[in-house]
Amino acid sequence: MDFFAAQDHAHRKTRWLVFWFILAVICIIVLVYLAVTLWLWLACQTPKMRAHLADPLLFWSGARSCWISLLVGGLIAAASLYKIRQIACHGGKLVAEQLGGRRIARGTGDPTEKRLLNVVDEMAIAAGIPAPVVFVLDDEGGLNAFAAGLSTKDSVVAVTRGLLEVMNRDELQGVIGHEISHIVNGDSRLNLKLIGVLYGIYVISLVGRSMMRARGRNGGAIILLGLALCAIGAIGVFFGRLIQAAVSREREYLADASAVQFTRNPDGLSGALGKLQSSGSRIRHPEAAAASHLFFGASCPSYGFLAALLATHPPLAERIYRLGGRWSLHLGQKEAFHAVDVGSVTESQSQILAANPSAAMPFAALDNGALPAADAAAAIPSARIAQAQSLLACLPEALRQQALGVAGATGIIGGLFFSPKADIRLQQEKDLPPASLPVARELYQWLAAQPEHGARYRLAWLGLVLPVLREGTEAERQEVLALAATLVRAEGRMSPSEFALFSLLYDTLLSPAARRANRGQLRLKQLDQDIASVLALITHAGHEDQKTAEAAYQAAMACSPARAALPYPAKITLSLNTVSRALANLALAAPPYRKKLLEACAVAIRYDGKITPVENELLRAFAQSLGCPAPLAEG
């Protein structure tokens, strides 16, 4: 199984959410009907009217049930659709802000926040995804964290202030590895959809809680009404927790196992889980219940005989045990856990990782020159983290500090797109804002000094500034995209490397609302032409000989999902707009379709037995556009 199978699995699982949602709505409507009937019975002034309502034959009223169904069902549907639309427009950022999160600025002076940003950057580079925007829940003392996002392009990671202050670096790395695994495995998308669905059945309870906090002249009556709404909403809360538990628990085991494969340091993750056991992970925000399935640990503890049924997370002791550790209780006192060695942990998790589709990664060992293998059942090797740390350490610290603001990040973009021709570069410099120009010149000169690692460093620099640019306003993001397009067109033609960088930039800075498209408009004939454009670009870029390039294209088309083998497109027809539109269309196709397309790209690159830096950049751009993580390769 692979990444795309995991996506397909997540899509199928959302269908069951619809069934449970409808069942919950029916139960709420029945409960409201009973409550209204009881209220009418109590409000009756005469015994005759009470007897009339109490008559079993007259208890059910078609008109009453119809109106209650329309009102309650309409309220729930409207609330769910409202929340789903909100999430579609704003992505994971919306959830983080509604839970009281504060975005951590890249130039923060807080040492613990800097450490968190460094760990997130390392993990993102190792996983092959854009670095998520990072939030901290300042008002939460419980030890917890979550990841949210509709795709790898708009994901966020949030941690509580308590976790940030208590965890050491290894433990923090384990927690972030767990959350990055949720993003890579597609869990964050499923979890956001679940928030939208559950909001409708939670809304009655949320309104009731707001009323119970009311003050003023008629506060008593409002509090009583709020109490009644909370009682009715309890059935929605019950079904919501049931749905969250069904979706969340197994995914938590998978994310734990993936994090161990990620870091090869079970002590860090187990130590973090141990601290959750001793210090607690509760989130006190009123909307935490609707998002409880997102968190690293249980944010809303369950009590009583329903605890096991409604728990959104597996028991901490069981999670630690599965990681190869031991958590024992002696005379009511928690003792330190003891972890076994890394090799035995890996072995103990191998069956889980092999059996669950989310555990498999789509790219196998790019470090040694191997190419993407969609069927490779292997998690991200720990070497990727060491590679990411080494790569970041090679970047000039002074230049990195300048890139922490929007002006500096814009300068980095300028330096990445500067032409090697002096006259064209002078024209490009005129298009840059004055505050960004020194950074652009410095980066260009630095990249020119190490051409053998140019592609590798270009991707690293782009990955570092994308979170900074994502944090800007919509107008600022559009300005950066317009500037990049102007710089690309300055030379009169677009190189494959420029296309790859621009595609990565465009995909990440485009807002979730603008990225949405109508899947129903896809046509197979158009997709065939889109596949031809994508494969033609990668073969033109990776093969200097025209005959070899065309042979590679034909071999790739033969194993692609295209229904017909289209003629080899000429290089002149592959404009920025043409290939960008092709990738946008292909990103809407089903996961198995996109999997076959990436396999075809691998065939095109593999044709001459080597991978060039430009092919590496294009492959990463294609993978990101298709919603697939793409770890850095040597090149």
C-alpha cells in the first residue's frame, strides 16, 4: 500500500461519517420532538387537554414532527455547511485561531518558540512538505498539540504553552514527528472534514452553554433555556464523540509508529507520552470538544462506563507499550518508563506499518539516487532528518535571519529567479522592492558559489521562506506571485527549473478558496492532454538528445493513466500557464489515477538511468501539485 492508497482509504471513510451524522440528526430530532411534546403537556391548563396529548394515538403529530424536523435539521445542516465552507476557505489556520492559537512569528525572540520552529522546519524538509505555519495556544497549560490542514500546502501545527515549556528537544521532536505524520498520511484533511460535520450536531450544545453563561435582567430564564438546550445537545455530543473515537484511535497508533520511523528515537516520543500521563493533556477552550480528535493526547477526558467507547485516543500506557516502552504503576505512583532499543521498536511496529495503508510513503530512498516508488512500503528513514539538519546548517545564518520577514523572504524569491545573464538580471533588479534587493543579490551570489548543490539549496531556501510568505495577507501573497511571474518572464522564456520553483511557490501561496475547483468539470480527453504536457516537460528537461527524450516520453505515456498515446508536444507549446493548468486539473483526479501519473514520471526520469537536479526539482513540483509528499534528493 502507498500514500495514494491511504488517501483513498481516508476518502472512503468519510462516507461512513455521513451515515453516523444522519443517525445523530434523527436522534436529536426525536429528542426535540419528545421535549416539545412534554412542554406542551405541561403547559396545558386543563386535564382534558393533557389527556388528549397523552393519548398514544394522538402522541405523534405529523404536522408537529414535520416542523420540528425542518427547524432542527435545517439548523444542524446550516451550521455544518457554514463550518465546512469556513474550513474550505481558510484551512487549518481557522481551527488554530478559533482554539485560541497565536501564530508564532518567524522572527520571534522566545527561545522555546525558536526551538519549535527549527524542529518543524527540519521535519517538514525531511518529509518533503512545505513547512506548516506554527501556532501556540498560550492559555492552555495542558500538554497537547495538533496538526490541521486540507492539504500539505495549507497545513498548520499548534502546540500548547504547557507542552512548549515542559518538553525537551527530543520529546518535542517526537511530538512534531507525530503531527507531521498526520499531515503526510492525509489524517489532517479527514479530521478537518470531521470538524465541519460535527459542528452541526454540536451547535445546540454550544448555544446552550453560551446561554448558561448569560447575565442580566432575564438571566435566569435564559440560563434555564440554555440548560434545556444542553440536555438536548447531549445526544449530539454523544454521537459526535462516538464518531471521533471511531475515526481517531487507530490513526493515533499509526502516527505514533510513523513518528518512530521518522525519528528513530522512540525515547523522545515515549517520554512525551509519559509526561502527558503525569501532567495531563486537557484543553479548556469551549470548542475543544469538536476538535478533540485532532490532538496529540485526549483533550476531553471520558469518564464512567462509556470511557472506553467514547475515548478519542488510545490509553497512554498502551501507546507507550506499543512503542516498545514500559509504563508501570506501583502503589499508585507513576514510575519512569524504560524504552527498548531502536531496532526492536522498529521490528515491533513493522506489522502495523505494513498492514496500514497510511504507513507507506510514496518515495523510496531518493538519497542514493533511487527514484519514486509508489509501492514502496517504507516510512521516512531517519537519515532524512539528519540530511535536513545538515542542509539547514550549511545555509548562511545571517541570510537566514534576513529571510524571517516578508521583505527578506521576497528577496530570497528574487535571488532564486535571477538570471545568470547580467543585462537581464539588472532589469530584474528594477522590479524588486528596494528593501528586498540586497537579500536577492546576496542569495544569488551565494548560490553561484556552489553550483554542484544548486538545486538542493534552491529547494531548501524556498522551503524556508514559504511559511513566512504564507503568513502575509492575501494582497501580499498576490504581490509575491506577480513579482515571481515578472522575474520568470524577464528572459523571454521559462526554464524547467524556474517552472518547478514557480509551481511550488504558486501552489503554496494560493489560498484554499482560490484552489478549490469543480471535480465534475474534469474530462478524460482533457486529462490525456494534461498528462502529455507534464510528461513532455519532464522529458525535455531531463534529456538533451531529442530522440532519447521522445523515447522516454513514449515509454512514460505507455504506463500512464492516459487512454490514448498522444504525439510528443513540442517544447515551445509548454508555457507556464499550460503546464500549471494541466497540474491543477490532474490534482483533482482520484488517488489511483495520480499514483499512476507519478509512476509514469518515474519511468520518464529512469529512462536514461540517472536523475538530474532539474528532474529532481520538477519531480518535487509535480508531486506537491498532486498532493503527494516529496522528500529532498541529492542533486
